[in-house]
Amino acid sequence: MENTSLVIMVGGASSRMKRSLQTKEGEGIMTNIPHKSLIPVGQKGRPFLYYLVKNAINAGYRKLYLITSSDNKAFQEFKDFGDLPKNLEVFLAVQSVPEGREKPLGTADALQQCMDQYPELKQTAFTVCNGDNLYSVEALKALREERKVPHALISYASSGFDYTEERIAKFAVMDISSDGFLRRIVEKPKVEDVPKYRDTSGELRVSMNIFSFSGEEIYPFVKNCPIDPVRNEKELPRAVATLVSEQTQSVLCIPRSEHIPDLTDANDIQLFKNLD
């Protein structure tokens, strides 16, 4: 099943980014951003999202689905991808907030709503990722390759990151079987437990929330994803955890070792100043 569709999560700006931008306001940094992925970066001041989409196109994706919130008009009006190919198909999925809640119900719910709004995703393979990480062309391309199992994700070597140990400790680590299948994703493990999650090569593998799914097979798991008791949201990693508990060899882990630039706070913006 050919995968030419990329789903990008672009909800509202995180509270951490908003706080850090406010402290930088006197330095001329944009403070009224609707989402981190629209922050202007690089030599030409293009939105961060432009560079992610550019990498996706170079990796062979031709359909782009942006999932955002119902009050995020910036994405409803955002059409300017500069010099990117005109044959790129761009679709906007709006994640509505359930009655009785003030915030959206989480990333699994976002993906379900996107698939309900665009039913073709239930019949094909697609990749889904965050809108504030700059995934490489090679990583995006790896998730398009033919495989014998329905799902896959990139398992990043923590040794390849150019991050402090403190920041890496906040990522989710992966428990991977000896034959390369995901057993579970562990959010913020205890320090004493970290060694047991190293793979057969001794590497600690980290999830950066980039997956490739068979739409038909993942849909029931995002639809029926349990609500996390702490975050009070339906999170995509939790849906994947349920999936692998029932289908033990359904998610292939594709190893990569490289740095993944991301926008966590205002200090990260300078890391993209050399982008063309």
C-alpha cells in the first residue's frame, strides 16, 4: 500500500512556548503566534512548517493533512507554502472540543477526527507527526517504504541527539523486542529503570512521535483509546500501546541516529537561523 499522505499535528501554541516568547518580547520575537509551526525562522523568515513540508515533499509525500483546533484561524487561512510544488494537495482537519470540555481531547482524538473528516485515510497508509519537529527527508522517506507489517515508527538513538541529558530525560523511551518490534513506549521513565530499555546494541531508543499507520487497522485503536488518568486526554502513544499489547508484531521500529531540531521554547528559534 503506497504511502503519499502526511498528517501533521498543529494545535495551539504550547503554554511553555508562550511564556518563553513573552520573556523575549523586547528582542523583537513574534509573540502573538497561533502555533509554534508558524513562527518565522531561517534566512527568509519563512514559517517553521514550510521546512517540514519541504522535507516531506522531497521524501515523496503529495498529500498534506493539517490538524488544528477550531479557533485556530491562522491555519484556516494559511495557504502560502512559497516555492513548494503546486501539485501538493493540502487539507485542513479541525479538531472540535467535546461538550463539557475547555480543551481538545488529545492527539488520538485529533487523528480520529481527521480520519472521520477525510475517510480516504481509513483506506490507505499514511504518516503522522508533530508540527514542531523538523524531521529529516530520510526519516520521512523510511516510513514510506514497503514493509510486511501494517505500522512502523522511527526509533531514534538518544546518542544522536544534540540535547542535554536533562532534556532527553523528558522524552519517551521505547521498549523494543530483539527482532525489532515495539513492545511499549514509556513516558519519562524513572532514572533507575532507563538501562533496561536499551536495545541489543546498548542504545537507548527514543520516540519523537512520528509513525506510519495502516489507516484501516489503526482507526479502531484511536477511536477507542482510553483517556489518560493524569493528562485527561486520549493520547496517540496510548493508542499505540493498546495496539501492540493486542498485536505484538504489528509496529516495526526503524532505527535512526540523528539530531531532530524542534521548537520547545523561544531559545530554540535561533537554531534555525541558517535555514534557506
